[in-house]
Amino acid sequence: MAVVLVHGAFVDGSGWRPVHDLLTQDGYQVAVVQNPTVSLRDDVAATRLVIDAQDGPVVLVGHSYGGAVITEAGTHPKVGALVYVAAFAPDADESVNTLIDTFPSGAPQMPGLPPRGGFIHQDPKKFHESFGADLPDDLAAFMSDAEVPWGTDAATGTVTDPAWRTRPSWYLVATQDRELPPATQRTMARRARSTVVELPATHAVYITRPAPVADLIERAARGDGPRQAGVRPVRRPASVKPEADDMVDEEPRAELARLEAQIAELRQTARELRDGLNDAGPTDIEDRSQVIYEAEQQEAIVGELERRRDELRAQLG
């Protein structure tokens, strides 16, 4: 399986070098998109050209604004999985700018200067603290000096068909991010029903913590869900569909019995997750928010199935 890496605003693809090297050492074919970040449309076109050139299925990875790019480009038929690394994951008719407008009040965010000539720059005096306080001083200074202007058409470009609605996704939340608030990252990941990993890292996590980033990408390539101490991976049963209208056409009483069994199984899974969280200390489960998310995901599926069950009960009288 190939991996295609898409960078965000204000930087170029060279920042992916540490992740690229780890993935290629593990035998993956890796391509880095040098998207121009002038407009979302052009960045999607550049990404699709790189996807076209791959020999087989693709894991499409985006950082920051690159998440908007992979959300739109990820409907390409070769794309089998999406990975968001501290990235924007817009829905239909949303742009990065509309998501920025939803940031929690008072949360740190990108220190953007007023647009000039259709491009946005970051305040160079604040770049190090905002983009990556864990970056070495000399590297942060160079990245600020080498900043790539971000086009206003890229910031305002809207997604038409979000790939996360039809592709499995994984999301890395950077809990020390001062450009894209972690709370907003979690909200987008929850909406996309992504498998989530959280790391105590800044927005520059793909540079400063390449090993866990590469690990998450490899998990996406394998189709792995969460793997944590004492917690089994949680997956939607193969026969469960995300919407009631997608349920298989079968005799109502048989379908009702199947639904009851699935609801019981999923409730038990969610209960086990929460019980395990309550019983485990902080050293037993490093990422407690991931466990909570997975429990809530199972409970959401239960809600979908219960609606269909209630419809069948009403139909059968």
C-alpha cells in the first residue's frame, strides 16, 4: 500500500521527511505532495495527480490545512483510508475559515497577519511559539524565514464531497497545539468517526514526534483500530449499517431479532470500555479520552440501531 503525504499552510513538503523516512524503512511506498497552497481547488488537483501515479491503494495523510485537501481529494478511487494529523476535516460546504470561526473563545490560534495581495502570512515573531514550541530554535527560525504564503482562496475554499463520509479515518490530536485548538480537533474527529490517538505535542507534531505519526499511518494501512492496555479494538459489526435506510432487506421479525442481538453486543462493549476505564489507573491507559470516544462511538451506533428496532416494532404491532 502507498502513502501520500499532504502538507499544510505556510510550509512545504520537506517537513514530512522524518515521517517519510520511517515509512520507507518499513517498506511503504511514500509520495509527498508539494501542493502550492494558493487555492483548495489547485491543491486538490495536485494531490490527485500524485494519487494517480501510485500503483495500488493509498493511505492519504494531511496535516493542518492539508486535512481540507485530503477531505476533498480523498474520494479518489485509489484512496482506502485517511489520516488527519492535527488537521482540519471540513464537512460539505465548509472551509478552513468557517472552521476557524468555530474555535473556542479565547483558545490559542494561528497568529495570522491581515491578507496582502490574496495571501496570508503568520506573524514571524510568534511563529515558533504558535506553530511548534517544541521545535529546535534554529529550525523554527528557518521555517519562519522560509514561510510559504497561504492563499486566501485556499483558506476559503469549500469542500463539496467529504471523503471521511465514505472512507475510514484516523485522527492524531496534538494536545499542545496552539494553532488548531485540541477541542476543535476532537470535535472534527468525532464527527468523522475517526479512530483517535492523542499526543502531548504541538502543531509541529509531524516533525517533532515522527515515530507515533508514522505508527498511526501504518495502523491505518493495516486497518487497525485502537490498541491499548486492557482494551480490545472496537469495530462496527460487519452487518451493522450506519443508517437505518441502508439495512438489508429481510423478513421484519428476523431483522428485529438480529438488531436486538447487535444492540446487546454493542451495549456490552461500551460497558466494558467504561468499566475498564474506571478500573485502570493513569499508567494502565495512557489515552483515556480515546477510550471514552470509542465507548461513545459504540453508544451512537446503538442509538441508530434502536431507531430502526423501534420502527420495526411499530410495523409489527
